[in-house]
Amino acid sequence: MSATALGMIIFAYLCGSISSAILVCRIAGLPDPRQHGSGNPGATNVLRIGGKAAAATVLVFDVLKDMLPVWGAYALDVTPLYLGITAIAACLGHIYPVFFRFRGGKGVATAFGAIAPVGWDLTGVMTVTWLLTVLLSGYSSLGAIVSALIAPFYVWWFKPQFTFPVAMLSCLILMRHHDNIQRLWRGQESKIWKRRSKEETPPNDDAD
């Protein structure tokens, strides 16, 4: 491994460790997402406790904090394998942020940001896949799971040299969603438009 690749991997992890949800909530004067709603520091929970503007801000930053390191590694001619490890490092930073006691989100938006530099055509197909799954099923988590399962096949079709790194990234996302998979199997997962009473504490069924 070259010093450039190692440096980009470390940089990506540190970028991923910047928890957009926690910082946006602090700046906006909103409750800590780790202690309210589902307890998951991601855009879905921020939407629940802070509204659309705050959630959109979190989503954009979560995408960018993986997209930028991967683009940087690509510009520095890092090989596809280490490019994939760079993307995984950023997702691991989001999931286990060193700046926030290693308690982070599930990495879906961050993973999407990692795949985006592969090509806009792939990004468009992934976006359509997620949207169609969510609209047809009503489950945000199912959209993330289906997208993670099919992403390596899309990448193989568009840019096969990135298939293995994306497959590793997909495995990481699926591992983080094992609770969601169990709830979906049991019919206990909540749909994104299902309303809850203010007194009801939602389970950690967020997809991001």
C-alpha cells in the first residue's frame, strides 16, 4: 500500500467520523438525535425530530463526506481496490465515529456518496432503485437493503473494475441492517409515513 492510499484511507475515516446529524442538531438547537426519536444519528431521525430542512442538510453532508475523499483518491490515481477501501473507511467513520464515542448511523447516505464518483449513470440507477422500492413498499430500510444487494451487479455492468470494492461496501450496509431485516421478516418494521403518537418511542428502524 502506498503512502498516498494510506493517507486517503485515514482521511476518509476522519471525514466519515464527522457526524452531520449531531452537529446540525446542535447548531439548530434541536435535541440530540442519539437521545431522542429512534436514537439513530441519521437523516431519517433528524427528519423525525427536527423537520425537513434539518434532515436535508444532514443528508447532503452525509453524502459529501464520502464522495469528496473518494473523488480525491480517484484524482490521485489510487487503485480500484484501495479506492474501495477508502470508501469503506468513510462509511466506518460514519458508523463508528471517533469524535462521537464510536456511536454513529447506518451508513446508507455515506455509501451512496462513495458510489456516486463511479459514474452519474450508476448514481441515477441506484437512486431510481431506492425510490421505487420505498414508494412501492413504504419501507425506507427495504430501499436501502435492496439497493445494497443490487449495487454490485449495477457496478459490474457499468464499471466492472469497481465490483469487488462495491460488493464489500454492500456487505457492510447489509450487516448494519440486520435488525431491520429481522423486523421486515416478522412484519414489525414501521413504514416511513406511518404516524406515531408523541408519547410513543419509535424503534431504531431508520435506514441511514
